Amino acid sequence: MSESSIPYRISPQPDFAPQYERILAATGCRTCLQLAQVLDVKPAAVSDVKRRKAIPTHWLWRLLRKENINPDWIRSGIGDCRLRR
């Protein structure tokens, strides 16, 4: 696992909950531990993100690379969940 926590400079996102739910839905994860495994981070990093209510940008890139999940869809809910290859 390559990450212990997210930077403190990330501000809470008012639309955090729907973004987090879209990540869970797209990855099929039901727990913080499962999401941590998909993202290759420590479970504490997922808990930290939930506490801070902010999805780090590097998670979006990681989900794009590993799962082909559309970062714009995560942020807005608009468009396709997965990008075409």
C-alpha cells in the first residue's frame, strides 16, 4: 500500500456523499477495506477521506487507470460510468 493519508489542504466537498457512493457503486465495494484494496491504499486513508469529506484527485486517476472509471462521472454523475477504450 502506497498511501497513509491525504494532504491537509484538501477542503471538504459539499457533494462528497454522492461522489463516494458512485465510487462504491462503480467498484462494487461495500466496505472501506474493499475500497482500500481496489485503490491500493491503507484502510485508514479511506476513513480519513470520509472524515474530511473530500475525494482526492489521485484516487480519480487511479480508478481511471485500474478500472477505466470516468472521473467526470464520479465528480458530476453525468455521462458514462466507464470510458470506452
